Amino acid sequence: MSTPEVTLRQAGDAFVPQGQPVLRRFVRDASAMAGLSIAVLALLAALLAPWLATRDPTATNFGSRFASPSRSHPMGTDNLGRDEFSRILHGARLSLGMAVAGTVGISVVGITLGLVAGMYGRLAETLIMRVADVFLALPTLILALVVVGLLGQGLRNLIITIVLVQWPGYARIVRGMTLKVRERDFVEAARAAGTSRLRIVARHVAPNLVGPVVVLSTLDMGRVLLAVSGLSFLGFGISPPTPEWGAMLADAKIYLDRAPQLLAWPGLSITTMVLAFNLAGDGLRDLLDPHTTDDGPGWQKGRRRRRARAHLSTT
Amino acid sequence: MRRKALALVMLMGILAAACGGGSDSKNTAQTATTVSSKPDPNGEIRIAANEDQWPVNGTGAKATHFMYVYNVNVYEPLVYLASDYTLKPGLALRWELQPDGKTWRFFLRQGVKWHDGTPFTADDVVWSWGPRQNEGKTLSTVQGTLGSADAVKKIDDFTVDFTPTSPNLRLPEQIVHPEGAIVKNGTHNDTAPYSGTGPWKFVSYTPAQTAVFERNDNYWGEKPQFKKMSIRFYPDPQTRLEALKSGQADFVIDLPADATKALAADSNFKVVTSKPGRNHLLYVNKLEGRITNEKAVREAVAYSIDRKAYVDVVLDGNAEQGRWMAPQSVLGASANNVAQLTTDLARAKKVLDDAGWKVGSDGIRSKGDKRLKLILLGQQEVPESALVVIQSNLKAAGIDVEIKKTPDVATRNALYNSGKGDFDLDLEPPNQNDGNPAFLPVLRMSTRTATNIQFAPNGAPATPSGPAFEAEVDKSIAAKTTAEAQAASANMMKILSNDEYLVINLAGAYRIYGMSKNVSFTDPHPSFTNQTWGSLSIAAK
Amino acid sequence: MARYFGRRLLVAVPTLLALSFLIFALVSSAPGDPSEELARRRTQDPKPAEIAEAKAELHLDRPFLTQYGLWLKGALTGDLGPSFAKKRPVVDEIKDRFGATVELAFAALLLVVVMAVPLGVLGAMFHRHWVDQGLRVWALLSASIPGFFFGYLLIIELATRLKLLPVAGRQGLPSLIMPAIVVAALPTAVISRLLRASLLEVFSDDYVRTARSKGLNSFQIVARHGLRNAAIPVVTYLGTVFGGLLEGVVITEIVFAWPGVGRLTVEAISQRDYPMIQAVVLMAGTIYLVVNLAVDMLYGVLDPRIRLEGRR
């Protein structure tokens, strides 16, 4: 299909790093900084959850169910008397952990296949890109549902699913960038000098991809988080009692009347984190985007393409 | 830029406010108050029901008949199962066992008319339990009850003989099942025009949306107290409740247990509950190789369970503590032969200590290098809270529990039928829709019928627990009177729950109906499949 | 022109074929024996003969490629086999549910169009004004809030608290409003921002400057020059937007108990209703592909440069 291809190829163009000192610009972008701060803080909180959490997130107390927020339970307690704050914190571990793991997985698979397609001849390229086309011919959530449904529930399967349905987009972009880099003079020169392909990849191509991939991953983190929590909400996530935001929301929906706050905490957590990833991703992209000018309005030329790509397939 | 960030924060705040503010209702459930105004014979009741379970036409392959609550209200069985689990005449006025000890003779009600006006006769009964099955419609009830499609003979226009392939003394109790409801000769109950004999006439049906019924003014029995019944399907229990609260429904089937107290406290609504009908049971896998093959472990599980906590937390008090596998009334006077187990953590610990399970540093027991860790299976529909309550109860006795939620029936079946079953405990709320007292234990536990052999007392050849259970099965089959069958069934439940700890009774849950204050409903049935709407009415607005 | 369209079509057909193969292979490779599953749903204790019968009916006794061929042939003739769970042909069940989903999708699409165009224009005309900033915040939120959370927020507010709309189910126009809003939220946000950016670009073009110097006001400029030119980049994304719509429909149908194909998909997956899974996914893929094809064509019509590219 041409639509995504055109989009992504353009995206690839824009991703060629410029190397100009633009860090200051990023720091001045308040919303990007806010996003980045929230993202970093939340990831830290998730990492430190065992120490930050005031209670054992799985410890039940049937005597104090649905308690209102108090000093001992900052977010109150849930239907089993468990400390909601500790559950949200530990839930971050899993939800964000899966988002990170999924994104890393997608990046690794996508970069590898994209590089192979870009560097190694027609056969590999045709094969990989045609398969990618087929995967891209299905809305990702629907494909993910089928895969996770058939693989069965569980953390590992959820991550496998996410990687399986999202690698094609990455592979495409990386291939596009690879082709671009390949045409550059220094690569041509290296090839002429008889440098092996693997060496070219390692020396010239891969380093040039690092920046764009970081941006892409940050942006995608939000999308992956939405996908993971969506699948988890539908019941394809982790087994109880391990807290996970999507599943917590699903469990809370029967208490919609009695304790809507139990729905709100995980819901707000997901929303905040996706928002943070999106803001940070936008800001990061500006760093590497030659089209964006310092005083430009929010959604300009280069931006809009990737914002659309990044946001459209979220659930 | 700062302004943007501020606006963001504000919006988040609004979102948070929008969903905050909920708190636990301190009100306790009230009993239903009586309706002050008189029932309106021309009224309409809008019912919010669960998922649409009306499977329609066959696929060319064999299709099972639709089995739904209004089946007993559009089509009727020969014998009704009353809400106290006694048998009540339906299309048959009476029935008796013939001297051959095998043939049941049913004397049919005369003067009954089908909704299309034609008279009901013995031919309809013969067709329903006989040739109909050869038209690609298999009734599992017929197979199980009669063993053959040629077992029903017409004696005269209002007398039929049921002669099962082997003697079946439980036959009248079994045919109450709506699957065995009588359809008009030459027709099927899964195809239009759905002409039955029951109190309600079919009007319209839109899959997954609505089913509409109208009072049968020519009904032979007690006529419905209102004119029209429209059923809307809301698979999500929460949205069913909301439908009632927002005034889009007058009556809600299967109200979420957690909502009952708040609803009952609201003077605009009422809650009516049945006697315990859904028994929450924990099945224990006793196959060789499982830790739960050891009786001491099973016993410890049985005594660690805090049934009160289960009832309070999982069902918000809308249940009795578990004692039987089926509704109490199905066992009649013999119900008391099954003892109520109570939480006894000391006993659980002692049993495990004696069996050599030593508490480790993390509080979990182990024997040698074997950790006391059980896998608890929960089907998709089992709420998380139920699994977690069990987990946390067992942890107190030093038993570690890993929860495994099976996403679908197929996965669970695969686990069951593999004959290995990589799990120790299975939580499933079954139904007793049958009048046969032994129905549930025999279905699930007898080696002769059970596909889930891992729970059968005699199931695993290497560890026979004696022939006691199967002997009771034989007794229940051969019982001449219902009381004898009840006694046998009670003994089965005693073996399963009190002696072998293979079935752990957690709770007997009420069926919960919510309704607006102008609706009256006095006869909730513990078995939903057998629910009739004769006691339902709506007052004029 | 015809050549460009022809090429697009030529690419679409093998993609669709490969997609159908992928779906078939995916579902076929699932653990468990579907024939036993089917037999078990018919009778509690299926005999070997009944399992064999089910096996033959599902063509599982044939080699894999033959199975695929038969399934594909069936798909082309409108026979996708029996649903395990619904006990009727898959196609019939989908037919029953399809209307509800189409209704929801169109309502959402209508909302998108009705909302996105004015909001996009507003954003461009009030560029860097607080209106524009507000719209940006709103768009960001729309892109970040999960549909299943947004849906429940609406239920709590509009149905439970204010009692304005029905909670769930499909019962006429009022019940359509909340689900349509949830499905439309993301596409509306994205398209309105795209349109805004696109318009801004158009505004900076020379001919618009000329128009402005001739004394036309912003509104006239938008109406005369802006929208058509700004539409081109927006059209590029319609295919992807549609994909988002399809996905949004799945979650939304679950939240609002909407009896459509999205619900059916989730039900089929959790019940392991293999023929149904294959059918609904094939359908989603086909629709997605066709829509993207149509978008390509539209794009070709709007932007002649793309047609030329096809000639290379």
C-alpha cells in the first residue's frame, strides 16, 4: 500500500540527524520537559516501587474495603482492602515495564530486519517488505487480539504479540533510513574500498540510526502502553493478583457506582503516562527535525506526519 | 508554553473530579416493600437481561436447542420445577411408573391450545421427545433421560408412555429441564413462528438486542399480570444496573452483588433475592502426581477457607456460606446429613504439620524440596476477588497459591481432558437446573458420566477411595421415592465435601433481581432456567 | 491515471491473498483440536465418530494447503463455515452484527467530519491564540486517553449522573451518541490538527498572500483556497484514520455493550471460535485494504504528482 509507504519514507527523510546543538531548545520547550519529567519520574517510581510503596500491593484486608483516601492509604483501598497507592505503583512496574520491553523488542526486531532489507540485496528486501505489507494490512489491535488470544494469556505472550504486530512499521522506517545513509558519499566510498557490509553497517549505518530510533521509541512507548493496557483490559493480560493498570481498570468496572475512584486511578495513570510519552516524544523529535524552527507553532510541517503516524493507530 | 502545561494540569484535575466522589455506602439492604398500587394488567415490563443466549437456526450440522429463560414461558415442559424444588404439573397433569418398572405414563392436560389456536395433544409430546431429534436437533436431555428417540409412545390423545432404554426412576425430575419443553408437532422451538403453549407469546426478536413477548390471554394456567414483556440484552452487569437506575429498565436480571445494598437503600428501587441457587464450588484435583492427591493437603484447604469472608467480599453478603453442592431444597430432609465446614486454621495447620509439611522462612510450607504450592484455575467469568480471597486464605495456613485464569472454555477443557490437568484447584459456579437430586454430583463426579475424571472419588485408579460414592450413585438411580434419592445424593455430597474434601463449598449465592418500586416480584427461583414470571407485576404509573 | 489505479489494484490483490493466508495459518496453528472442540459443543461427551464427523466438516482431515484452498473458496462464495459458539453459519452471525458496527462507524465518521473541519479551521485562524492552544491540549488528551477509560468517564457523567443518555446497548439514536464520541475522539483530534497545520502552510503560500492583499478576509481565503489545497495531506492519513476507527470500534463495543462485529471478534477469540475468528479478521483486513485503496485513488485524483510516480 502506498499510503503508509509515502508517509514513512518522508518520515525517514526527516529523521536524518542534523547534529546542530539544539538541546537548549528542548529544555525551553515546557511541555516536552514536563512530559520527559513525568516519564522519567514514573519510570523511576516504577523501578523503586518496592521501596516507595507503603504496603504490600497484594496484601488483602477484608475489614477495610473501599476505604477513602487517608494518611495510611493515600489513594484509599480497593474491593479487597488492598492499598490502591501501592497497587498503582507496582502496576507501573508491569505496565511501564511491558511498554518498555515491548518497545525495545520492536526496535530490535524492526532495526535488524530493516537493516537486512536495506543492506542485503533484493531477495531479502522483497521478502521482508512483502511480509511487512501483509502485517500492515491489518489494524494492529485486531491482529494483536488474535495473536494473544491464540497464544494465551500472560506477560511473555503479551510482549511477543506487541512485537509481532508492530515490527513492520519500524522495519520500514529503518530500511528507508538505511537506503538514505547508503547513498551518502562516505558509505559509497567505504563500499568502493571493499569494506565488508557488516562493517559498513556497524561503522556507518547503525550509528546514524540511533537518534531517530530513540525518538521513534519514545513516541511509541505511549502507543505500546495503550495497546498493552487495552489487551489487558480485555482480559488477555496477567493473572491476578499482580497489579497492572489495564487489568485494574477492568476489575474496577463493576464498582463503577460504588467506587468510581478505583476506575479513575489506573485510568488516569495510563492517560498521564501516554500523554507524557507523547509530549516527550514530540520534543525529542524536534531536536532531530530539520524542519522545525525555534519559534514555530506547535504542529508544523515535519511534525504533523509523524504525529499522525504515531497517534492514529492507538486505541 | 507554561499556559499549555497549566491547562493540561487543569484538565487532568477535571477528569479526576469527574470520577471521584464515590464512597462506600453505609446503608444496609432493605427487604422489598410491598407495592401500594394495584398491578396494571395492561402494563409493560422492560427487563434488562444478560447476554443474548438464544442460538438460532441449525448450521446444517446438529444444533442444540435454544435454552433460555423464556423457554419455560413460551414453550412448557410436561412437569415444572417449583422454586422449592418440588415437581408441579405442567402440560402433564400427573405421571406414574408402570408395573414393568421402566415405563412412565404421563396423563396430559386437556383443552390446552397452542398460540396459533390449534389444540395440544399427545402427538406434540411424541414429536418433541422423538422424531424431532432426527431432524438435526439433538436434545442432550433426551439422550441422557431416555437413551433413544423411539422411547415415547402415544397411548391416546392425552396419554403418552416414556420407556427409556434402561429403567430411569428419576425421569419426571429430569424432564423439568426447559430443553425438554414441548413444541408443536412438526415444528421446532428455534424457528419462527415460535408457537408454544406457555403464558407468553413471542412477538419479535433482534439478535443481541431485544426479545419482545406478549401475554397469552388463552393460557391454561394463571395468566401473567401484565401485558407486554420486552427484554433487552446487556451483557455487562454494570450497564444492566445503570439501565435500571436511569429508568430504561423496570426489572434487572442478575444484578451485580456489589450493587444490591446501595440499590435497596434507594427508595425508588427494590431488590429481591432467591434462595441460594448458584453454588460456588472449589473442585480439588486428586490425580496422582498432584500435591492435592494427598488427603491432608485437601483437608487443610477445606479448613483454611474463610467462607464468611468469601460471602462478604465476593458476593457482598448476597449468599449463604457454602455447605451443599446444589440448592438445599433439592436434598429435602436429607440436607442436614451434610455437615457445614467452618474455618479452623489451627486444624489446617496441624494436619499439615502432621503430614510433614514444615513452614519455611517465607511462611510457605514445604516437605523435603517440595514446596506447598497449588495452582488455582479460574475461568474468565470468575471474579478476581474470588480467586484472591482463596489465595489469601490458604496463605494463612502456609499454602502458596498461583492463580491461573483460563481465557476460555476450550483451554479449560483441554486441561481437564488431558487426564493430567496441570492444576490443583478449580473454581466454578455451577447450576442445578434439574429436579433430580443427584444431578450435579453424578454429572461432575461419577466415573460413569464425568469427563472431568480428576475430581471423581473413584476416578484415579491408583488411589481408590473405595466404592462408597458409586454405591450411592446406584442408590440414587434405583431410588423409588424422591426422598430416597435425596438421601443418596446427600451421602454423595457428604463423601465429596466432608470426607474426601474433593469439593469445597464456598458459598450458595442468591439470584439477585433489581426492580423499580412499582414492580412486584415474589417468586424468584434458585435455578434461573426454571424461572417463570407469574409472580411478576407492575403497578400503574 | 488508469495505469496508476491498475498498479494499485495489482498490489492489493496479492496482499489480500497473503493476508488471508496469514490469518488462516495463524488460527490453524492455535493449540488444541478444533474438531473435538466443535463436537464437544454439540454433545457433552462426543464419541470418536462424532469427532471424526466434525473433523470432516471442518476439512481438518485434509492436507493444510487443501484446507486453506477450501476455506478460501468458501470465503469467495460466502461460506465461512459453522460458528462453534453460535451454532449457525459464521456468515449469518456476522450479517446480524454488521449493521450495528456500520452504524457506529458512520456515526463516528460523521462526528469526525463535523468536528474536525471546523476545529482545524479554527485552530489555523486563531493560530497561536489561546483558542489554538486549547485545541492543542484537547487534541493531546484525546490522543492519550484510552478509549475504555474515556468510555466509562462518559457513562459516569452523562448516563449515571446526569441521566442524559442511555448507559449502553443499542436502542436508537441516543444510545449511539456516547460510543460514537469515544470512537471519534482520536481521529477528530488528529485530523483537525493535520488540517490546521496544512492550512497554515497554505496561508503562507504566495497566492494566498496575494488574495489577502486583495482584501479577502481569512474566512474567505479558507473557503476559496485553503480547504481544497489543505485537503491533500489530510487525505493521505484517511486510511490510517480508518484503521484507528476499526480498532476503536472493538474496545468501544465492549464498553458500551454494542452488539457489533467488534464485540463478536472479542467473543470469538475468548471462546476460541476458530471459523468466526478467521472470518471477522479476514473481513477487517479486507475492509481496511479496500478503504486504503480508495484513499490512494482519492489521493491520486487530488494530487497529480502521485499519478506520475506510478508511471516510473
